[in-house]
Amino acid sequence: MEIGGSASYYCGDIGCWAERTEVHKAASLGRASDLQRLILNGASVNMVAVDSITPLHEACLGGQAQCVRLLLDAGAQVDARNVDGSTPLCDACSAGSLECVKLLLEHGAKANPALTSRTASPLHEACMGGSSDCVELLVAMGACLEAYDLYYGTPLHVACVHKHTDCVKVLLNAGAKVNAARLHETPLHHAAKSMRAEMIQVLVEFGANIYARDQHNKKPVDYTAPGSPSAACLLLYETTPMSLQQLSRLAVRRKLGTAALKVIGQLDIPKLIINYLCYQ
């Protein structure tokens, strides 16, 4: 088998390494015909290059779905880990490639691989990249909503840090804990720092605590610019008591998610208010 460059290599599968093989190159660039030829000629699809990167990692990072399919059909190890502990599914989520994510999951990729101090979960990666479709699929496949990353916290924290409101909505609708904290910092603190008024509104309507204080003893509003829409939104929530109608909307959102507001007029509002007050 040919390899890139003049560095020597040792033939084998996971655990052996090469500088970077032609299989890696073809997978990375999406050259499906070249990849298929290499496979038919006996090239290993599980050769590990520098940093323990397999051809499948390369294909997923590039969102090369056709190459991903060829590698998986040829026996590529679906949950191989690179030097940082990331799996191909993490890389596909980072790239925002829904097709690659589907292929990996269909071939048995773990939606919840064990985390290390250097790894984020596939759901974290999807939230970081802002791919709400990937987030939705991972959630449907049982991805842990409260998986914890040492640097950011939960996937909801990550979605707020990276200003992806659509991902925030998917996570909250799926039941993510709106007041999860990392160093006392909640998703609402991050939304305030990101100056995203719509995100702030969504979080509060799902029960975010506007009075929560982080490790610096600051509330979310303390991170907004005076006079900004985000500051005005939070100050309004702080100074204006919720009406019965607002309480009912909050109860509906917590119970059924954002889509429930479309049918709020058909619901028993007094009963919802009573239930909301009783379970606080």
C-alpha cells in the first residue's frame, strides 16, 4: 500500500501507525473512487496515523459521507479514538454532517462514548457547531443531555456559549436542565454574555433563574451592556411580576416544550396554573 511522504510505516490495524496513508488522503478529500480502489487492493481501513487518527476520522471531519460509507462497509472501527479521545461521531458532529452522523449511528456508533478530560461528547460537538439537526438526531438516539465537559459544562452551556439558539430550543424541548451550573455559572449567564435576547427569553420561559449568581457573585443581567435589548429583557423579568397568563405559558413550556404554545388556547389554564404553583 502506498503512503504519503517518505516516512516508514508498519502495516496493521488499530494500534499500528503511519505518517499518513493514501487511504487517509482519499477519505479526507472525498475521493471515493480512489478510496474504493485502495480498499479493493487490500489497503487497511483501520491504519492509525499520527495522533491516532484513522481514515474514518478524516472522512468525518470533512463531512465526506460517501467515503464514510465505504470505510464502514469495509470494516472501519466505528468508535475508534484519536489521541484526544474523540470518536468519528464526534468529528462528524463537529463538521455538522447529518448524513455522516446517520451513517455512523446506523453502524452502531455510541451516542454516549466515555468522556475524558480532553474530550467532549458528540452532543457537545454538535452544539458547538450549531447543527440543530444533528442535535435533534443525537437526542432521539439517547444522547445524554447532561453530559459534562470540564471546560464548558453541559451541552446547553455549550449551545449558549456559541450563540446557537436553535440548539438551545432543541435541548430544552428534550428536557435539558435549564439551571445546570458549572462553577455556579448557568446557561443564562452565557446567554447574557452572548447578548442574545431571544435566547434569554427562551431560557427564562423554561424556568431559568434570573437571580442565579456565578462564582464572581454576578447575576446574568450583570453581564449585559446597559441599555441593550438583553439587559432590557432581563431587567423586565426582574422588575415585573409574572401575570397568571405568563405563569400558565411557563407551565406549558416546562411540561410540553415550545411547540405547546401553539395550542395554549385549548388548554385548561386555571388547572395549569394550580399545577405550576403546587410543584415549585
